[in-house]
Amino acid sequence: MAYKKGLLTKLDQGFQAFKSAFGGEIPPFYSQLSDGTHSYNVELERHGPFSFLGFGDAYFKPQENLKWYYENVSFFGDCINLYCDIASQVRIQEVDRNGNIVENSEFVKLLDQPNEWQDGIAFIKELVINTLCSGINVQYGDFFKNGNLRLNPSLYNIDFYNLAFPKIKNPYKLKRSDIQELQFIEHLENNEKRTLKMFELAFVYDMIAKNTYGAKGYNSSKFLDPISRVFSLRTDLQVLLNTTDTMAFLSGKKANWIISKKAAAGSLAPLGAGEKKQIETELSQKRRDDVIATNEDLSLLNLTRDNRKMQMIEMQNNAKENVRSKFGIPRDLLDAYTGTNSGSTYENQQFAEARFTLNNVKNITDSWLYSLEKKNKSLFADRGHKLIGSYEHMPAIVAINTDLKNKGFKSKAEALIKFLEAFEKSRGLGIELNYEDFLKENGFEEFLKSQTAE
């Protein structure tokens, strides 16, 4: 009996899979997390020749497309776009083992035009959006296995939400060759799918993959599950959505006043049909501020709300501050980007942009370039070559570097003048020491070197 029950269960699962695959129930495009684990919910899929019967290898596909917030929460979109706009200005160079720039690098040319649909700027912006929203960006390179750049190579970003990934029961048993052959399923339109192997994919994580990380212990369905910053911001993003919807509703509300009978003995008696028609007729014939006289004892009731007491702006500002802080964006820079008049000086905005670019943004592009190096061992590691992303050409960084150089030159000049003054005064006091001995005797040698070093 136990065998029959198991078989019936499998047949039922197969029927449900068949119904889903051929026009039955369709998983929702977006769903809220409900288990409180702050990770992607996944739905189980089967792949294989008999997958429509519920048999085959187990795969897991994310149910939440966190880029939904990027499209629907304007402030969140501004924060992500700030990263995108700066990251896309990176200058990429290939350098050899001696640090010399490789002229006319074929790989750099590829990154300028990764595929026929995107140029380098569009590709980087999509990469940044995927990384910051989903916590991961997956790249597909048709040249990753052999490193051959002469056969019209292409590089694409793949949305994590569209991927189904295999169940990893025991990662420690997998050899490197086994891992390279792991199979992923990309979901396309109209139930079309294509199979991808691990050696064709490169992962860029914003933070880390969950792997064995988790409060509830190891979970084979979440081995490649990324940790997105959005998980901890869901409540704040919902506040921004709710307050915006509320204000939109109130601003579009046309009826702000109603006329009603005064309460009699604790209850409100409704107006009769004739009374309503009479009042409506008289109101429509008058101007806005005119007064009408009626035989009824009426009250004018105000339906407008005091938005200041609702504190919606305060709630929005608090939510925005949490989002800004989570993404490490300086206030001065964000205010300049969004056109907010916060009183920040132009110099402060320049310093904020330079610091943000060389830390937060550069970390993403460095991780991306490093992932490409590792997937193309024959082109980089075996030859001692590297990919370098630079932002030193950006106006804010140029200005800050120039300012620092000027200040450094001024400090060096002041240090030298003060030392010479001290040396001359010692001569006047009868101290018979030459320049070099005076340096050593007073311990100024190392100090002066540090001040005057280039």
C-alpha cells in the first residue's frame, strides 16, 4: 500500500506540473516574503525527459523579482541610478605582469561592445541594477570555456529571477570538474527554456552567497541564494509606496466639503431626496464663496485632512534616510544628484562624490572585472595579466586630487621654510653644526623627508 500511495502522489505531482506547464496556474510575478527569513522564496521545478510527469532533477527558481522596487519606488530608483551613472564612466584597461598597459586589448574592445544589443555603458548599468537589487549579477559568456576571442564573442547579463538552479545536497563531494558541468535553466518567454552550464556563467555578488549560511542551518535549495540589501529595506520601501499612494489619492479627491443636517438627539437624519435636489440646484447656481439660505438646519463638514498631522513627509524622510544609509550614499552627493537644496557646498559635494566613487562604486566594478579574470584563466592568470578599472579621470576626483596636491605642496614648502629658520637661529646662538648634522642632532631628518617626499 505504501508503494501505491507513493506512486499516486508522484502522478498527482506530475499532473499539477503538466497543468502548470500548459496554461494552468502561473506563479505570481511578484510576491511578498512571508516566512521572515529575509531570503528569496523558491519554487520547485523538475527538469528531464519526464519532467511534465513530476519526475526529473530538482531545480529551484526565485519567486521574487526585487527589481520591481527599482521600477516602482522613485527614490529607490534614484539611489540605484546614482550608482549606475558613476559606474558606467569607468575606464577599463588590461595590464601585463609589469603593470604596463596592453594597447589595443581584445578583451577591453569586447567590454566596449559586449554584445550586439548593448554597448559597454548599457551593460554596466544593467549589471549594477541586478547586483544592487537582486544581490547578484549573473553573466553568460560564450567564450568562457576556451577563452577564444576570435570567434565573435558575446557577453550578457542574465537576470537571477529568470534562472532555475540545481539542488546542491553536498557541495563538499563535488569536484571542480563536476561543478563546471552543473546545469542551470534560464526561463525565456512562452515557456521556452535554455540550458546553461556553470563554465558558461560568472557570478558577481553584492555581498555573499548564502552557501551554508542561515539561521535554520544548511538548505540545499539556497546554496547559491544571494543576500540582497533590499531584504532589510522592505518595510521602508513599503512606507514610500504607501505614503505616495495616500498623497496621490488625497490630491485627486474632488469633494472636500459636504452639507448635512445637524445631529438631532445624538443621531444624524439623512436629507430627503427633495431637499438634496433643492440644495444641489442652489449650490450649482452660486459662485464658490456665495452664501445660500435654506429652511434646514445644516452643517458644512470639511473632509480635508491635515497632512502635517498625518506626518507622511516625516515618514517618507525617515524611510529615505534608511535607504540612503543602507546603500552608503553620502547626503551631500544624493542631494546634489536629486536636486535637493540642503545648503551643501560644492566642495563638500565633490569630496562626497570622490569618496563614494572610489569606495562603493569601485567595489562593484572591481568585483565584476575580477570575476571575468577568473573565468578567463588562459587570458589573464596564466599570462599574469589583470583588468583595471579607473575613475581617476572623473572631474570630482581630478579636482580633489589637484586640491590635495596643492595642499601637500604648501605643507612641504612651509615645513622647509620653518626648518631653515630654525637652522639659521641655531647658528646665531653659536651652535656650530652643519646642515646635515643639524638634521640628525635634532631628529628632523625623517620628519623632513616625510614632508618633502614626492
